[in-house]
Amino acid sequence: MQEQLSLIDLVLNASFTVQLVMFILLMASVLSWYMIVQRFIYFRNARDEMYGFEERFWSGIDLAQLYREGNEKASDGHPALGMESIFRAGFKEFSRLAQENEMDSEAVMEGSRRAMRVAAMREEERLERHLSFLASVGSTSPYIGLFGTVWGIMHSFRGLANSTQATLATVAPGISEALIATAMGLFAAIPAVLAFNRFASKVDVLSNRYDTFMDEFSSILYRQAYALRAREKRAG
């Protein structure tokens, strides 16, 4: 009775090309899992930060006081992220432009919205970080594994051609080690695809919340800019 080879034996006895394919897929899987965990933690923190800032923003606190609190946190080594970063960019630009008497309310608001859009784009870049790698792993790993399988089967049949007795037991180990490459490709691709789809959905949700906040905050700033210019006209 022929001894059965273990999974490790099949990997160790595979050809160099198949082993290289397996190593590439293993590294892709390890990196993708690292990025999945890192992104999961980042999105959880971004969500908690957003809820916490929204509660603070709509609590009725003075916007200048909220901005000063952000400065204090930044000085302590906690930079503003997410929705707070958008708020700080818009309020800082609004405060600067509002001091220029020659600028009307529309110009002040256009500058504030431009600053918020730039901050929102930076936040979206942070949210989408590493997602392209997960998409690449999910789309290419099955094909890389298939290449290893095809190469391994070709190598197995070349050895079979030189054998005096062609039996299934002769070719089975070679085919088994080749199919491992396909299995590893799927093992790397499936989590990456699922994580990419999940994180892409979270990016859309957070981006929409940021856009909604910019519209609401712009309305507040517009009322303040209009009231400020009206007081200046009456004083003048």
C-alpha cells in the first residue's frame, strides 16, 4: 500500500515554480489579512469619532470654543480626523476671510466650502488607503494560483512521459501539489474580495455623512456671514 503524502510533503516536493507561486500567494494572503485588520480598526475609530463629534457639534456649543478644543487636542498630539478635520478647515478659513471687510458673504462662503472640500478629499484618501491592494489580491490571486496549477500539471505529465508504467498513483502526487496552488489562490482572494466590498461600502457611508455635514455646516456659516456683514453695514 502506497504511503499517503501530507500537505506539507506535497508543498515541499513541488517544483520550484509552483513553490514560488505558493510563496507569492502566502505573502499576499498575510499582507491582505494585515490590511484587513488595520482597516477594520481604522473604520471603527472613524465611525466612533464621527458620532462623538456630531454629538458635540449639535450640543449647542459655541463653534469658536469647539475649534479651540480641537487646537488643544492637536497640541497634545491628537490631530483632527474625519468630520472634525472638515469642521476645522472650514471654520479656520471662514474666520480668516470674515475679517476681510471687502469680501462679501458669498466670497467668504465659497472660500470656506473650498477648504472643507479639500479636507474631505484628504479624509476620503485616508479611508480608501490599502483598498486598491485588497482589490488587486482579490482579482489576481485565483489566476496566479491557476498558473501554478497548470505549471504543476505540465511538470507532472512530463515526468509521466518518462515513466515506464503510467498509473494514476504515479501522476496523482504531482496533480495534488499543483491543485494546492489553486486552493491557496482562492484562500487569498476570497477574504480580500469580501473585505474590499465591505470597506468600500463603509467609505461610501462615511463620505455621504461628510458631504451632509458640509452642507449643514455651510448653512450655519452662511447665516453667520450674512449677520456679520449686516452688522458691519449698519455700523458703517
